[in-house]
Amino acid sequence: MLNKVSSLARAAGIVLAIVAGFVALGTLDTTMVLVVLGLIAGLSLAADRVVLTGVLVLLMPAVGTALATLPGVGAQLAAVAGNLGTLGAASIGTAFALLLYNRVKEDLGSLTAK
């Protein structure tokens, strides 16, 4: 069930990131919604995808800057890249917090094991 909710949050975040890049969504705080969706999406982020997601988060500002030079749609594509970076950064935050939690749990478990 958690994987389904997490996958749905990831898909909704990607759609929101793209739509918000091209359409003004009024009073909706897009960044906050993307962070919340990213935090939920990070609950089921596979360990082998954490590094890939981290690299993408680091590259998104550069991609946005490069896309911003395109006439006509550059600003919108740069906004999409920034939104996707925000979503990915929140996902990594959750995955990292879960990794630390599991490490501490294992360490404390090894201290109490006989």
C-alpha cells in the first residue's frame, strides 16, 4: 500500500512540476506541494536510485540555465527543471532520513544482542 501511495505521489509531483512550469496556478504554493509530494515519494525510493536521483538534483539547475536560453519556451522549461529538482531533493531527504533511521536501529540492535 505504501509503495502505491509513494508511486502516486511521485507521478503527481512530476505532472505538477511540468504543469506549473507552463501554467500559473494562482494561489497554490507549488513549491510546498512539490516538497510534500517528494517527501512522500521518497518513502519507497529504491537504494539503487538514490544516487541517480541525487545526480539529477545536482544537474537540474544547470539544465534549467541551459534551457532558459531557448527563445519562446526557455523560461518555462527552466521552471520545469527547477520544479523537478525540488521534487527530487525532497525525495532524497526522506530516503536519507530512512537510511539513517535504519542504520541507528541496526547499531542499537547490535548493542543489545547477546
